[in-house]
Amino acid sequence: MKKRKITLGGYFLLSIGVSVLIIHTALPYYCLTSIAFPGWNIYWSYADVQKRMFILFPMMSFLGALSTIKKRVNFEDVFLNVSAPVIWLLFLKVLQYHAVLAIGTMLFAGIIFGYVWSRFSFRNKKVLNRSKKVRLIYYGCRRRIIYVLLVTFTPMVIWVNYQESEQSEKYLMAFKSLQSERASEQQNIELNIANEEQWKQLNAEERFLEMTKLVDYECNKLHVGSIDVFAIKEITDGRLGYYDSNAEAVYINVAYLNNSCSLPEAVHIIAHECYHRYTDKVIESLTYLEEAGMNYEALEYYHDAVVLKEAASTYYLDSLEYDTYNENELERQAEQYADTEVELLKEKFEWG
């Protein structure tokens, strides 16, 4: 009788242990991804994905080991057990953007390849009893399907990751605001949004639409014109939102919006980012004065604008450190304005 290369206990421990190890090591740095399926109102942040993978990885590895206990297992079987949940994570990553390709790949590997293997691999082995033949077919199909899916999905995911970083408008946007249906010039906008209890019952898309109302309200209040609003799948550096002066748009972290974002927090984010729009316009006005040949730095009237321009020149370097970032004048004023707006709206709508 041939001895097992790994004891059963060691086999289960290795399969489950390596899966858990991946979750705490490779997953956060190489495999971790946010997942978004707007049609199903699914927005999993990086933390959400890790939490779910903490269940999926050990469970699938355990089931893989359980289904092969009658096999003379080796370290390749451990690798296959661990690879199975990784494949599902890769599949979800691709499915978000290329559903037909992802599902088609699964069908090809799981049905067509499996059928061909089971139909022809054991046609000359009639001496085997039925149960052993089925097991051998399963072992062979399992091994080859996992390798096929790994080799297929890995480059797909690398490509998707590249596209997320290079073409964020196509790959990260979950929604686009109904900007075309909003007037470009609106006067005296009255804020009519959900109350706190209603907010808690809203899904991500409904919350996002409420935030577009907040953007219109704040931009009108600050007299800085209408701007686009986007909800993106997840901002990779962990920010909850930001204003892009080049695109003249506010971007909202939809994973955060869908999960723990309260109404006062939503107001704070929008007020903060709209104030960045305001300070951006103030700084831009200095450019016009400079082009007109005016020495605005000598005029006390423009003192605050000059301070903001200096803060803008050091904004990137200041953003590299938490303390200097918060002390930057652009951030300090935006935070102050946002805090004030939250208190004003709390009082107006009797929140909290």
C-alpha cells in the first residue's frame, strides 16, 4: 500500500491555514479589490471584500480537501484547494466590467472542458468500478479546470486593474449624475432632501441622488456654478470624496456611501468638496488679475486669496503627511465651512 505524502490532518490544516494566510498577507497587497454591481445594489469596499473572503477562502479550501480525502494527496492538492477561492475572487473582479467574458470563461472551463475530459479520458478503463471512475474523473477535471481558470483569469484581472488606474471614468464610475437634466444656472435653490430616518432606508443610488441635490444647493450658495457629480466604485487611497478642478466635478466613494455614511456625514463631505470648488475659483481669479498686469499682492483686499494660492502651491506636499494636510489652509477652510454647514442644516431640519 502506498503511503500518503501528507497526513489527512496536515492536509486539512495546510489547506485552511494557507487560505487564511493569504487573506492576511497577499490579499491586502496583491489581490484585494473592491466589488461593485450597481444593478444589484452591491458595493463592497476593500474591508467588505476581506471580511467575506475570510469566510469564503477557508470554507472552499475545506470543501476541496474534504472532496479529495480518498486521493493520495500531495502539496499540489493543497495548492488546488487554495486556488479555488482565489479564482472566485478573480472572477468577481472581471465580472464587474466584462460579464459575458467572465461567465463565458467559467462555462468553457466548467462545462465544455469537463464534458470532454469525462467523455474521453477513461473510455479504455472499464475495469474500474463506477465510484472510483467518477472520483478519478473528478480529480482530473478539478485539477485541469483550476489551472485553466487561473491561467485565464489572472491576465484578465491584471488588465482590469490597469484599466481601473488608467481609465477611471470607464472602469470606476458607478453612476453619473443626472447633470443633463439639471439646469446649468439655478437660482435660490431650496434644499429638499430625505431626513435621517429616511436616509437610513435608502440604497446607494438613492443616497447618491440626494447628494446631487446637496451639491446643487452648496454650489448655488457659494455662487460657483453647477458641477458634475460622480459616484465611483471606490477611491483607492481611502478618501470619502474629492473635488477635481480639471474635470470640475465632485467624486463620491460609493462603497462608503452604501455602508456607513450617515446624512450629516454626507452633508459634511459635499460641503467640504464644494468649498474646494469655491477656493479654486478664488485662486483662478488671481490669474486673471495677474494677466491684466495688476499687482494684487500689494492690495489688502486680496490677502485671503493670496494665502489660498500659497496653500495650493504646497497642497501636494502637505497631503503626504496627515498633520500638514489638515493644517493646509485649503483643508482648514473647507473643514471649517463643512462643520458650519452641518450645524446649520441640523438646526434647519432638526436632525439628531
